[in-house]
Amino acid sequence: MESNNPQSLPILSFEKIVDILVRLGVLLFLLGWCITILRPFVLILIWAAVIAIAIYPLYALFVKMFRKTALASVVLTILMLSALIIPSWLVTRSLVDEVRHLRELNKHGQLVIPPPSERAENWPAFAKPLVDAWRLASENLQAVIAKYSSQLRAAGAWLLAAVAGIGKGVLQFVVSIIIAGVLLAYSTSVGNAATEIFIKLAGKSGEQFAATTVATVRSVVKGILGVAVIQATMAGLGFFIAGVPYAGVWTVAALFFAIIQVGAGPVAIPVMIYMFSATDTLTATLLAIWLVITLISDNVLKPLLLGRGAPAPMLVVFLGAIGGFITSGFLGLFLGAVILTMGYKLFVVWLNSPQTEIEQSRVISEI
């Protein structure tokens, strides 16, 4: 057992200390410079790694089918880009068409809001201010605009910023998917390098941390983000087929609420109420049935995709999604949930891991 006597410790000369400080300074300067250069791409690269980890089992299946890693990577990348770009284009086109239509109606003085139906009079008391505002807008839209001008300007500015953020997020998604395809093509070497990094950081527990990271990423992407995307897609199909105004906006809102674990209810329920007041009973009923199926699908999809249990408490996912959205925009909404959940799982693994040999020897020496 080594002695703890301070006199046995080596004494560093002044020149040696200066040499170490200079090396550390150069190293920190180089690291800081690299971080500054890569800062615009950090989120994209992290999300690309998350995508690559999540879809690796599917990539392995494609490799067995095509017998070539490069071809499997290209085909899978094209499929993912199609699954992202086509729905995004449909939602964007719907939003642009609705805004253009409203602008033309307002320009020609034809912008008319239908009055609330008689059934709206039977709504609960807390909805009365909404019904009154709706009725006033149907009778005198200019009066409503004048009355709520500041709120409408703030809402319009927020909506424009949100749409711009979504567009930027979709572009980041596209770049991340392309990078993920490249990572998959070199998955063996990249996986070995990642494992070596974990071992370098965590010692013998590195492999366990690496395995936990991979399992957590796949669990979150499938069981949380995957369920959210499926629910938003189902709700969006119902909105578009039923002819709900601003269907693209409500689809994106449903995706947001589904990711933060609130569910699509805050969007689906008001839409159902509106459709019963503004359209025929058959269309509203069919849409309501479809949206109810969408809402309860959460109870089926999550156990099916998550398996034995959630990777983290709902609060962790909620804070990760909200915090990521606030700090990093639309891409952060997805990435924040993954990163915070992964950090939570790694912390739990570290907390439950046994003491290292160094800690055990220190305890023995103290005894």
C-alpha cells in the first residue's frame, strides 16, 4: 500500500510547472478554437448521431437485403428524406395557401367569419367569452381587430417566428439525415471509436455507459418521438381530409404537445368542438371518432414500442423537450428530450454502479 506521507510526493520544479501550464494553455486554446468552428454544426451533428443510432437495426436489415453497406445507406437515406420532405411540403403549402387566401379576402373586403351556431350557446360558462368574441368577429371583424390589435400583432409576430423556426428545423433535419447516412456507412469504425471514447472517460464502466446510451437513444426515439410523430400524422390526416382551416398549423401544434408528453388533446378537442359548430354533422362526427382513436392510440403504441417501461419519468422528457425548444428551436424540441433522458439514464447508472477499485482501496486505507 502506497504511503500518504506528503514528503514522499515528487516536487515539481518551476520550469516543469511552466511547461505543463504552457501545454495546457495551448491545448485549451486549440479546443476552444475547434468548438468555435463547430458550434453552428453541433446540434446537426448530435442529431445525426442520434438518428444513426436509432435506425441502425433497420440499416442492418437493409444491409442483409442489398448485401452492400453503401447501397443500403443510400436507399435508407433517400427513404428518410422522402418521409420528412413530403409531409413538410404538404403542411407548408397548406399554411401558405390559407394565409394567401385570407389576405385576398381581406384585400377585397370579403373576409367573413361564420357566426357561432345555436349549439355554441349551450357550451359551458367558461367558454362564454370565446363565444362572445367569435360572435363579435362575425358581425364586425374590424371592431375585433381594433379591440385586440396589440394581441393580434404579438400573435402574428410569434407565428411568423415559429414558422421560420420550423423551416430552419426542417433544413437541419435534412442535413442531419444525410450525415446520419454517412455515419451508417462507416458504422463499424464509428461505433468502435465511440466505445473507446466512453472507456477513456469512464474506465471499465465505459462499455456499460456506451450500451446504456445506445439503448436509451433507441428507446426515446421509438417510444416517445416515434409515438408523437405517429399521433401528429394521424391527427394531421384527419384535419386535412375533413377540411379543417389551417390544418398545417394544427398538425405542427399537435406534434409539439405530443412530444412534451401532454398529448394531442389540447389541439384535437378544440378542433372537434369547432367542426361541430362550423360544418355538417357527419363530417364532424367522423373526424371526432378518428381523433378519439388518435388520442387513445398512445395507450397502445407506447407499451408496444417502449417494451418494459419508459426510459425516464415524464417530467424529464417534458423539461428536455421544452428546454431544447427554447434554447435551440424546432430541432431542440426533439433533441432536448433525447439528450436530457440520456443524461438522466447515465446518471442513474453511475449512481447505482459499484465503487471503483481506487475508491475501494482509499476506503480500506482510511480504515
